Amino acid sequence: MAETNYVVERLDTSTSKIFKGVYNDFKSKAISDYKFELQPLEFEEFINAVEAKYLECLVLKENDIPTAFLVYTNSISESVELNIIHCLGNESESLKQSLLVEKFLEYTEADRQNRVVAYPMTGHQSVFTADIAKFGFRFIGLAVLRFVMGNSSSERILENMKLPEKPDEYKIVGYSEEYREAAIKVIHESFKDTSDAIYDTRYKTIEGTTDIINKVVEGIYGEFLPEATSVLLYNDEPCGFAFANITGGKIANIPLVAISKAHRGQKFSELMLNRTIKVFVDWTKLGKRNFSEVNVTTETDNYKALKMYRKIGFKEDYCYPQAYLLTKKK
């Protein structure tokens, strides 16, 4: 019996045509097996993104036939973002994943001198956890929670939620552009020492946090919804934010929730989130916008946040390991 020959190389024009079958296999499973919220790019669009260097793609060939691939990018944030590892079928899956990761680490060695690798191992990819740990990756457990529109239980919880008293000097309003600088400061202060800053190092600096907030409010991460975004004001000065956007289609998302340290401990996050979710519910019922759900992500061991989201009507959907590889020592 002939020995199987494995080769990992960058996707190029000579490979793209025979690679189409593997890519379309992934595309057919992106939502069901990998928990993608939206369908990935069509094959031709994906090839264009690779050729334009927006994405990098490594292809594993098995006796000259593509059977697995890995996609990453280093152009969106300060991290090297490993987006997906997909194998055609389950045969020798662990070996193929390891070969792809080895080549990925080789190609990104220079970038990893000062960049963290971030890899959200959603869906089926969680089976790679033990193998990828051998390369030095560490893990943070993340939980995805959803507030499903039209779910009578969730809407009843939201409607009957007992809200804390709000002192007169505080009020909650929608987002305005004049609040952007304050948002940068509040988010930086709140996230710079959290686990989020481990795999997205932008949170550690004002400059990096500026990039995050700019991309949120300028619609890079999805359509920004200033009316649904809640801002906590203290004597008319912003001190808390619950951002809202659309990640695609009918799916709304709350990407960031934060309050300045001096104003914590008074359950203002519950007030902001209650307002934001009620905006989504009202818009959907009135036909202004048609949302199927609102989702949030938080750490699996952040019991305080999990309790808060449940109190508003969110329910846990699934968990996944957020893998990260720290910068390479020189």
C-alpha cells in the first residue's frame, strides 16, 4: 500500500480550481458544524480576498489532492487571527490539523515576535483543543448567549425585570458622536486588565482601544446602531456604554458593555442592557427592523455576567475555547 504524502502550501492560482470542492464542503457546514452566524464568502469572493492579501490560506494536499485548509489574517487587528481549520472528512483529522498549524506557525514567525495569535475554536474545531495545546496555545472558555425574539419566556423575563433605582444625577440615552472619546476611555479602563486584552491586545492601550471603538461605530464589525446603543450619563458626562450592532442579516449583537470604575456596583449595566434589548424588541414588534435574536459573549467563569444576562432573558446557547498563543520570545 502506497504511503500517503502530505504537503502544506499557500493557496495560489495553480491550486485554486481543485481546492474549490474542499472550500464548498466547509461552506456547507459553516453554520451547522462551525457555528458561523452568516454564510462565508462565495468561492470566487474568497479567492479574490486571498489574492488581495486580506486573507491568507494554507492548503494541505494529500497525494496532490487538497483535503484540508487553514485561513488566517493579520490585517484586521493587532493579533494574528486564525479564522478556521477545516478538514474534508474525519480521517487523519488530527494529523492534518497539526500539519497545518505547524506551517502556519512557520509562516507567521516574524509576525508573532510582537503579535498574539487569536483562534476562536467554535463548533467542531473544539476537538483540536488537546492537539493545539501541544503548540503552546492557551485557552479561555467563552459562552454565547442569545435573546430570541418572539420567545415568550425571554420576553416575559425582560418585561417583569425588577430594575434598580437610578439616582437623579444619572440618566440613560442613545449614542451620539460626541460620546466617542469618552467611550474610548471607558472601554480602555474596563478591558485593559481583562482576559479579552490577552487575545486582543488593542485593549491594553488607548491607541488600540481607539481602533476598536472606531471600527464599531464606523460599521467595520457590522452595522452600528446608535439608537439601540445605551449610554449612561452622570451629570451629563458619559460613564457607561452598552454598544449595539448587527453582525449580519437579522442577528443583533452587543459587542461591548462597560462602566467606569467609580460608577460600578449599582447595577447600571442591567439598566443599559434592559433599555437596549427593549429597543430591539420594540423595533421588531413595530416592523421597524426585523431581528431574530440578540447575542452576547462572555467568559464561562464570569458568573456575575452570566447571572446578569439570564436576568434580562438571555439563555446560554453554546460554549467554545478561545485559544491564544502569546508573542514569540526573541
